[in-house]
Amino acid sequence: MVNFFKSTLVFLILSLTNLSMTSDFNEALDTIEIRKTAMQSLWERIKRLSPYVELKEKVDYDKDLAVTDAEEVLELLQYTKNLWHNSSNLSAKGFTNATPAVWALPKYFDKLYSTAELSANELKEAIINDEIDDTVVAMCNLGNSCGTCHANFRRLLTSQLNNEVSGWSGKYINNCE
Ligand code: HEC
């Protein structure tokens, strides 16, 4: 009887541990999904901003929308900054394209985030003030921040490379230094 009780208890503890591991795991998967979606939203805004910065007129896109996009780039950067919990370090299992370097070099990772935020803020200000040269510079810097971080902290499988949206060099507009 004691044995039965003991093994039931062990079973119960095991299943509880298992349960909490499963929910941690699911939470990590959710986080990965959320940050990928947010990164995609960043890319959408950069894509809309590029022709504006290059002065390629578009009827359905104006200064107000450009300012909003720049603001939202900043907000999305600030938002995604908090989506790198340790448990989401799952590149070995193929669940994320974030490399383990994210968790090994947190200071450098954060620094790249800050640089990107700074450029996004400068972009917003330059657009508001109609400073064309500054807008181009800020856009180049921002593109470089996305690109530098990806080069260091994001890895793609060969099979994924084929489906990848174009232009991951970090240069999203022409004439960047
Ligand atoms: C400080 C680092 C960092 C910065 C800055 C950064 N990213 Fe990312 N980005 C990542 C990492 C890491 C991943 C991989 C995330 C994953 O797979 O879980 C990623 C993934 C992506 C993806 C692919 C999402 C998917 O569906 O797999 C896109 C698109 C993207 N980033 C766009 C951008 C753009 C545009 C910018 C600049 C405005 C930017 N990112 C800035 C680190 C960064």
C-alpha cells in the first residue's frame, strides 16, 4: 500500500513537472511567433518608407504616413526588445532563427537594439522636419542596424533562404555609404 502510494506520488510529481515544462515550452513557442510577426511588421514599414525616403512619389503614401511608420518602427523595436527570454533559445530544434549568440552576448545584442532605436528616432525627426539628407542618412543607419543584427544573431537554413524576402544586406535604400 505504501509502495502504491509512493509510486502514485512519484507519478503525480513527474506529470506535474512535465506539465510545467510543456507550458514553458508552449510559452516559448508563442514568444517566438510573436517576435517573428513583430519583425515582419518592422520589415513592412521599412519597405513602405524606402521609396518615400528615395523621393519616389507614391499617391497613396505621404509625410503623415511616413512619420507614423517611423514611429511604429521605433515602437516595434522597443516591443521586440523584451521578447528574448532564455526559454526561447530553441534554434537547435529549428523553432527559431535566432542563434544562441543572442543569449551568449546579451550586451552586444542590446547595444544593436539601442543603435536601431536611435536611428529610428532620428528618421522620425528628419521626416517631420523635412530634412531630406538627414532622412537618407537615418534610413541608411537604420537599415544597417537591422542588417548588422541579423548578420550576427539570425541564421537561416538553406531551405529557408529561397523563401526569404529580398534585401537582407541591411541596405534598404540605394546610395547608402
Ligand atoms: C538587435 C537585433 C535585431 C534588430 C535590431 C532587428 N532584428 Fe529582425 N530579427 C532578429 C532576430 C534574432 C531574428 C530571428 C527571430 C527568430 O527567428 O526567432 C529576426 C527576424 C527578423 C525577420 C524574420 C521574421 C520571421 O518571420 O522569421 C524580419 C522580417 C526582420 N527580423 C526584420 C527586421 C527589420 C526590418 C529590422 C530593422 C528595422 C530588424 N529586423 C531589426 C534580430 C534583430
